[in-house]
Amino acid sequence: MCLDNTDLTGCAYGEKLYMLDCPRYSEASLTAYHAFALKMTNPRDEAGVREVFSARSAVPDSGRLHLSQLSAAMAAAIKALNAKIRSNPYTDYLCSTHFWGPASNFGIPLAAVMDTQKDPEIISGSMTLALTGYSATFMRYAMAVTPVNYLLFGCHFVNFGAQVTQGYRYLNYWNFGGKELQDKAKSEASNIAGQAKAAAHKVEDKAKEVASKISIFHINFSKSRSCPAAGELLDVLGSVPADQQPIGASEPNTISSSWTKELISLHRHLITTESISGNEYDVGKWLSKYLKDDDWTIETQKVNNDSSRLNILAYPGKVRNPDLLISSHIDTVPPFYPYKIHSNDSETIISGRGSVDAKASVAAQIIATKKLLAEKKLKKDDVALLYVVGEEVHGDGMRAANALELTPKTIIFGEPTEGKLATGHKGMLGFTINAFGKAAHSGYPWLGRSANEVLVKSLSALMQLGLELPKSDKYGSTTINLGKIEGGVAGNVVAQNATAQIAIRIAAGTPDDIGKRVVEVIKEATEEFKLPGHEEEEMFEILFAGKGYGPVDIDHDVEGFGTITVNYGTDIPNLEKLDGQKRYLYGPGSILVAHSDHEAITLTDLKTAVKDYEKLILHSFA
């Protein structure tokens, strides 16, 4: 409805704006609105406002107001309000971009300050560097503009400080040992908490059962194997003095809390340092420093003249070529899985890539050796450690180690054998088949030759050959694995190239004989693909990864160990054997979980391996 003069003069400012929705107004209403505009404006602008409202003299006698005149009145009111605001320096500043620009940007430094309380592992180094430069630039800009924008300077000063803090945390975490310290703290806390939780329930039940009969320090733990987590907790924490140990608490395969802590720490560091074959430098560098800090002499050997791939020879005394050599490999298969440790009601479980194959062996071997040296059961000049790269890919590290000219009387190799002595393992022959075709449009396949078809025919012949290869009572059947197959570029193109990587596990016979049969059957299978006029053209090539080796028999003449025959290959045949030299293969964990996404080992098996390696070391000098 239309407001009369009385309605207008008695309403609030918000109600005056409501008049915009009314299509018609009386001249009296317009006059009142004119008065309101004059009241809100700066006196300097009164003439301008009066000029705008002079149009009211043109209003018809009917009292009706044109919409254009109403718009002009509204514009004048807004102009008056803006002038009122701008006339006050404080409200003028609060309504300016000088204020709202930096105010809206304060979300960035506030978020950065909050991020300083988060895990440094999630910090982006590149983003932190970019934001540091960004705030440094705008601090300078804030002081260069006129007038100086102190609020903008403060915003970026806070962000600059937060980003510099984040940069320090990033460098400390990734480059100055912060990650290792944090991982160590997390691991130890998780380990102790998990063991404590599992042990608490067991110990509580046991305590209630015997509390009314005997003193807590005379509890009979003869059945402690039913509660391994409790045993681990006491072992790790070492909370009970030696002269107050419960009857039966001492087990032949346990080690003290200090050695257990070092074992867990060493094993964790080896796993958390990724060392997929070809990328072993970091773990080798860390392991070298670890042993060097204990006054071991360290020699490194380049493999294939590559300074990023180093074998490690370490010895605690002055003799680099002693009678006993202990060895394993520090590389792993892909992909990398991070270190994890947790406890259930009965066991502590450690997982991650290499947790079994073969960093469990490396950790247990080192702790067993250091323990015997500390107990004076082993002389410093009696032992050396050799840790090689590349075992998972053709054993180039161990083959290079032949140049070290080591001549030990006994070698103890470490691989997962389920805590048993291996009596032997199958031989190995690895090779790659490259098939060659002729590209053509898939709609006219007779104009070309498919390398994929050549390869498939070759592989089919190989699988048939597998049924005919020699067997043995000890190692079973010779097996063929088609490990990796690739071919072609697109579905509508006849494939010009195709390739396959093959591994044969040899149970009997020689790699030379089997290699010859491989070439023969592939040649026969691909004869049909020869094109007229191209009979001499090569359709395939076979690239053998080294000479390969036949089945390997291993010494196992140590009492107190179970025995096992394994189907996988090791570095044993890659190191030249001397006459009369003893070679043993032992390690904790199962090969059945190695190379999988659930690779894991129990703490009990890891500790048992330390004691078993001690037995093997002492046996070599018996």
C-alpha cells in the first residue's frame, strides 16, 4: 500500500526502505523522504540532494510519483549514507579494502599456526617454501603502499613465522633424524602398551588364582608358554630383579630386556628404511653407521660400479677375513609396506616389507653376534658380517662379493626357514623372451605378424615342457613361473613387440640342459609364424639372466634344530665355495608370507632366532 506523510515520519529507517516495493507514493511522502535524506547526509551535500528532489515540482496534481523519481530519491539516500560513513575515519577504514583484504587473509596464518601442532610427516616442503616466499613478499608490499598497511603486514608476519617453523620441522623430520626418533618413540610406546595390555589380563587371572596360596615372587610360571605376551612384557621391561625371578620364569630361548629392545629397534629401522632392489643405498648407509658407532670397521663395495648400490663388509676386530662369515641381503621386493607392530592376547606381531625376508635375519644375526662378543664367548677377530644388495634380482651383489676374496671356513646365510636348518633348495634359471612381429591394422591382420601370438605360442610350449622336466625325491618337481607378460600398443594394432619374464625352479638336472630344451621348444612352436620371403627373420630372442644354477645341498649337522627343504633360491650358489667350507642356511619367519602384502613375523620368533644364531656361531668353533 502507499504510505501517507504521517506513516513515513513515524517509521524506522528499515521501514522507509520498504517503500521501494510500493509502486506509487504521494507527494507528501516524497517530501518526508527528502527530509530523511537531508538528515542523513553531510551538510555539504544538501544542495546536491535538493537538486535531485527538485523534480517533485513536476509531480502531477493527482499526487502520483514516477518510478524514475523514486529511483533518484533512493540513490540520493544511499549516497548520503555512504558520505556519512566516509566522513568518519574509523568507519571509513572498516569499510575499505585496506581492512577487508588482510582481514580475509588471516585464515591462512591461523591455519598455519594450527598445523604446527600436527605430525611433521604431512608437511609439504614445496608448499611451505612457496608460502614463506609469498608472505615475505607481501610483508614488503604492506610497508611500501601508501598509507602503510600494518594489518596486512601483521597477517603475513604471522604466516611467515608459522611457515618458517613448519620448514624447520620438515627439515628436522626428514633430514636431521626427527623421523627416526619419532618412529622409535611410537614403536616403543606401541610395543610396551600392546604387551602391557595383553599381559595384564593374563597376569591378573594368574594372580587371582594363586594369591591365596603363595607370594607373588614364587609364582610357578611352568606354563608360561601359554602366556607369551606376559613373558615378553617381563622380558622387555626387566621389572623383576634376578634374585626374585619366579620359579620357572627363565626360558632357554629368551634374551634380556636390553637386547630385546635393541633387537626391536634394529629390526624397525631396517624395515622403515625402504630398500627395494636397486634402491638399497639408504638402508646400507644407516646400517653402516649403526655398526660403525659400535666401533666396527666398515668396508663398502660398489656393485656393477654403481656408487648407490653398496655391499657392506663389517668386522669388530682387526681381521677382515676371519674363519666365520655371517651373511644375508638388505634388498627387498616391491612394493614397500610400512612398519607396523601390535599385540593380541598371546603374541606381538611385526609387519612390513622385509619384516621376514630378510631383515629379520639381518637383525637377529647382528644382535646374536654383538651379544656373544659382549659375553666374551666370541672373539672380535673370529667373525665378520657381509650384507649384500640385489639378492632379489639375480644376485648381482653376492656375485660382486667374490672380488672381496674372503675365505671363511664357515658361512651362515640368513633367509626365512621357519626357524629350521635348510638341507637344500632348488636351482634357478631365469630368462626373458622377446617376441618380434610386424605391425599392421587389426582389420587386416594378414598384412602383419602378431608378436603377442608368437609369445603366447612360446609360453604354451614352455608350460607343456614343464610337465617333462626332471624331478627329484628331495626337491619335488621342476616348476615354471610366467612372472611378467607385456605386448602390443593398442587393441586395434597388430602387436610388433611382446615380452615375458620367466623363472624355472630346478629340482633336478642342470641349468644348461634345461636352457637348451627351452630354446628348442620355443623354436619349434614358432615355426608356423614365418612369413613367406622372411624365413630367416628372427621371431624371438631369449636372454638368460646369468648361467643359473642347479639344486643346492646345504649343511645341516647341528643338533637341536629341525630341518626343511625350500623351493626358493638364495645367494649361496652366487658365492664361490671353497673345499671343505661349511655353509648353513637359517632364518626366522616363513617364506609363505614373504613377498606378500601380509608379510609379518612374531617377536617370539625374532627372539628365538637370536638364540639359534648364537648356537650356530658357537657350533662353527666347536
